[in-house]
Amino acid sequence: MLNDFKNKADAAALIREYQNGPESFADRSEQFYRQQAAYVADLFCKNFPENKVILLAGPTSSGKTTTSLNLQKELYKRGISTLQVSLDDFFKDNEEAPLLEDGTPDFETAEMLDIAFMEECFAELFAKGTCDFPIFDFVHGKRSETRRPCVLDDHTAVIIEGLHALNPVIKERSFCKNALKVYISIKTEFFHGEERLLSTRELRLIRRIIRDANYRGCLPPQTMAMWKNVVRGEDQYIRPFRLEADFWLDSVHLYEPFLYRQPFLKLTRDAVWLNEEHRLLAEKLNKSLQKFPVMPMDLVPKDSLLREFLVLP
């Protein structure tokens, strides 16, 4: 059953925690997330090996990749090996994307998944215990000629992660029967008194702007230009299915705003914005982040989910 609750983090209380001990504050922030991953692993073990599949879905910049790896670690502690499968590798070539009303490609739709090929691969994997899975080349926007050999045995679970992992086109496939369904996103919003400083979606936008600049060669104005379609895709293709999850994992790390203040300002301060709306939103986000003291980056653990977004020592 979905653990649906609304979290509100008070900035003043968090700042006091930080001032009382940055190291312990960082540790508690990490533990809030990690304890949820451990709980999901325990849930899964109750029905393993009858069920061998975890479906992990969530919107952009929710932390799916790291959460998949953390679930792998937690299951390993419980004697279960894992096979990680990203739905991204089953994307059709970019040139096959359907067009939106304005003529731009719709890369957010589940129609971009090659369902027939996916079923073929999983059928072979479960029947023979081995199959060469595809690899999607994001640089060239098409499936790579290189394949990834995958092996499945009686002691191995399969974690399937991706934007559309809870979409009926995935969860109703035969290989997903009885799968544990997990939805990951940010559920906690940051407030200063009654003023909302950062909504869940705004915090994910900050994560994505920093990540795109650090790892994907995409500057803030470009990320902002894509954001409207990303949000539209979430509302249409991802959020409607979150209520069918067995567990909703909140990927917030309560010390995030302390870490994002400097890099976000640096990236957006001198940006050449495509329109006034984007500039005003960036200014609003910077104003909110200025409420939080700057936190040393070396307090972030080497295996933190936040390393998906930040370049850290």
C-alpha cells in the first residue's frame, strides 16, 4: 500500500541542526533516505524467489539510478544478487519519436519504448537464464551495436528502473507479474514559516539544472527550455500511475539546499535566458537557496545519491 504522506521541512529548524553539527546533520539526512531503501529490500524479500522483479519508477532527477544501486547493495546483504535493467536501453531511436503539436519530438512518452523487443529479451532471459540486452547510445540518439550480456539464476532478482516502469505497458507484461512496485520522487517541501521556499518539483529542477551542466553538457537555459515538456510528460505518463505503487520512496536529502546554493548561483547568475519567465524562476530559486548557509561538499558521502547531480571531491 502506498505510504502517501505530505512532508514539510522547516528551514529554520534545519539551519539550527546544521549549526549544531554539520557532520551529524549530513549523516541524518542520508539515513532518512537509506532507511527507506532498506525497508523496500525487506518488503521484496518476503516474496522472493516467487517474485523476482522490482519495478522502480519516478520522474526526472528523482534518484532512480542510485536507488537501484542501493537496493542492489541491500539485497546483497540479504543473500540476493541483482540484475539491473534500465528501460532507457529499450528506447527507440530518437528519429522515431512522435511529434508534439508544436512539431518538437516527444521524448517523454512511453511510445518511445520498444515493447516488442523488450518482451523478446525478457522471455529469453527467463527461459534460458541468459540474454544479450541492448544499450542505448544517448550521444547519438540510437541503440548501440554493442550488447550487454545478462544472466539470471535462482538467487538473482531483477530491478527494472525507468520513467515508465509503473506504466501499464510495462507492469502488465508477463515478466512483471507480482513485481514489487516502487515509486521514487521528492515528497518533502521546504518552508520558512508559512512561506514555501522550494516545492518538490522546484527542487528536482535544481537537481536537473546542476546535473545537466555537470554531466550532460547542457546549460541552464537549455534545461529550462525542455522543462515544460518534461513536466507535461510527468503529468501525462508518470504521475497517474504512482498511486499503484506498493511503496513511495522520498528521495529528499534534507541538507540538499545547503549544497546547491553555490553551484546553482554560479550556473545561473550570468546565463543568457531564452525568455523572461525562465529568468524570473531562476531568480526565485536563487533567492530561496540564499536562505540556507553554504555547506562543505566534503561532508557528502562517496556513495550519496546527491552525486548523481553534484561534482564532489
